[in-house]
Amino acid sequence: MSAVVGFMAGLTESGGCYEQAFRMGVCTGSASAFSMELATRPAVEELLEHML
């Protein structure tokens, strides 16, 4: 579920860029998987910095 929400947020924030939305979705899902709770924005942004 977090990946879908991240994708939608990325799509909205990027003005419709599917590549950026995909990256945001992957990072949001990953940040949630590595956490006991839902992902936080700082955790997602940290992962985004390390994506190619």
C-alpha cells in the first residue's frame, strides 16, 4: 500500500512524470519495509538520494 501512495504522491509532485513517480513509489515501499511503522518523508528522501 505504501508504494501506491508514494507513486501517487510522486506523480502529483512531479507534474505527471511517471519515472519520478515510480522512484518515489519504490522508495516509499522500501522505507516502510525497513521500518516498524509507515515510512516517514525523511526516510523516503534519504532513499531517493541513493537511487540512480
